[in-house]
Amino acid sequence: MKIVDIRATTVAVPLEAPLRHSNGAHWGRFVRTIVEVEADNGLIGLGEMGGGGESAEAAFRALMPYLKGHDPFQLEALRFKIANPTASLYNNRTQLLAAIEFACLDLVGQHLGVPVSDLLGGRIRDAVPFASYLFFRYASDAHPEIRTPDQLVEHTARLKEEHGFTVHKLKGGVFPPDHELECYRALAEAFPGDRLRYDPNAVLSVAEGLRFGKAIEGLNNDYLEDPVWGARRAAGRARAGRRAAGDEHGRGELRAARLQRAAQERRRDPAGHHVLGWHQAVRQGGGGCARRSSSGWPCTRRGSWASSSRRCCTSARCCRTSPTPPTPTTTSSGTT
């Protein structure tokens, strides 16, 4: 099976009213790009990317020289063609890769006659419950604004009646934390049997995030998502001592934190060990040595073995210890 064509179509999903968030508002519609990947056997796989327009459609068309004739089964090769470390330094192809990979998985599933869940290890449930997604919003011609606790509760009750939601997520970061806390508590009081989530899109300070988290401790919370931004996030979660969630930004922050630690270690290490590179440092950040041995050659021993007295290189801080090899024993037939 080979890819013969890629087509991208921008779609706009209308909204009832402009939805407010920490960076402004969604003005009237959500934009998405639907991607069709056609194979030489006539099958068409579907993928999706957030955002769109002429620029997104052109970006997908520009991938055809890379991907024409590619086997949809070869997903790792696909990743390297689209979003290898060098190419990703100059453009953001991660979303393009996600949409194409999604479509390739769809193609593979159709070709084999199995659902994509089987390709990913098997399904663990047959249905996934949805939560209502509550926004503060401006008024539109047919819908009122949502700004006060009473307006928010009224809107949530209508969604619950129409769709049966028992979990509600409030998108915050629009008004001062005290006002949004009042709104959140109003939801808890109005729907005591339902679970709640709050996401201010990381606009709170650590102090505000801690104060908000402590103020909702007694409520039926699912989680507190992204109360603060960047490197402050982990410290805030640890000090809060409660469940917090990270969104799509978390992976980049984790990568940056690992690289920062590697750079700090390089400055402190007088033995002359060197960080091998961004990609390897990230890949091996928790499980292997990302420096060179005292001879100058890369240290390739993995750090996932049980701890003992031997290390894979001379630096005490270089990586996890590796086990001392078994002591050879001598038998009548030689050394074993």
C-alpha cells in the first residue's frame, strides 16, 4: 500500500456566541482542517488538524514530494520525513504529522479490517463520557452573555438537561480569580452530585494558584488544570499537594526543563563530560547517560539496570549506576 495523494479541506464550526479565554476570544467559529490521504488500493484515510485556512492547505500540499509512494504502515519513517529534529528547528510540523499519522492509521485499519484501537494496543472501554465545557462569553443575537455566577449556573443547567452531563469544566483566566472562584463554587452548590474541573490557561501566579486550589479543596473536583505557567507549574503542584493536570504545553516544558538541567550539569562538571545533543538528552533524560566517558567517547550504557557500585563512566553524577557483572567462575572446562 502506497500513498498517492493528500488533500486538505478547511472547515469552520459555528459557535453560539464568542467564547472568552485568557488570550482573548473565539470569535464565532472553530476552524479545523480535514486531511484525506489516498492510497494506491483506493482506500482513503482521514485525519484532522486544529486551525486551517489557505496556509494550512498549502502546507499539506507541500508534503506530497516527501510522502508520495510512502507506505502508511511505516509510521516511524513518516515521522522522520515530516518532523525530524533538523526540520522541526525551522517550522512547526508537529500538527501536520499528527493529522497525516491519524490518516495513515485509518488506512492501515481499513486495509487489515480492524479498528484503530487494535493497532494501538486494544480498547479498554466501549464508551467515553463527555464533560460540558463552560466558557464565559459575550452576547450574540440569539444568546445572552455569561459573566455572573447565576448566568453560568443557568447555562450549565440547560446543557445538563439537554445532554445529561455529570462533569463540568470551566474555562477561566478571564476575570480576577476571586470572581471565578465564586462562579466555581456556585456550580458546586447548584450541582452537588456532579464533578468539576477548572482551567485558567496558566494565567495565575503561584500564590494565586495555591490560594485557588486550597479554596476548592472541599468540592467534588476532578482536577485543577494549568493554574500557572512554565517552570513554576511543577513547584506549584508539589506545594499544593493535590491533583493538577497539564495540557498540550506540558511536553515542551518537560523537554525544556531537562535541557536546562543538562546545561547546568555541564557547567558544574569539572571532569569535562559533554552533553551529547538536544535530541539524545531528551530521549535519555530519565534512563541513560547523556555524556561522554573520560576517554572522550560517547557513553552508551543504559541506566535502567539495578543499582550497584559500578557506574558507566567516571563522573559520580553522570548517570544511574549499572550492575557489577557476575564474577567469572572456573570449571574443569574453562571460565564461565
